[in-house]
Amino acid sequence: MVLILLMIILILIIGGLGVLIDSNRKITKIANKIDIFDIEDKKVPNEEIEEELENINKEK
């Protein structure tokens, strides 16, 4: 009896994973269309990084 219940729960979990994976794909497709994951715009110029490093070194 317990084995049957465990098998049913396992089947439900496996079925649920398919739905989660499918919904994640849809979310990713939508996000790509509206450029949420566009990392190129968020790059920091090298000059700003160098200035921050110089400021940190001056503080020491």
C-alpha cells in the first residue's frame, strides 16, 4: 500500500517537473523579447573600475 502511494507521488513529481521546465522556457522567451537579460548595456567602463581601484588603494 505504501509502495503504491510512493509510486503515485513520484509520478506526480515527474509530471510537475515538465510543467515547470516548460513555463521557465516561456518566461525566458518573453524576457528575451523585451531584452531583460541584455547584459551588454550594463557593462561598466574600464576607466570607472580603474578609478575605484585607485580610490581603494589611496584609502589604505
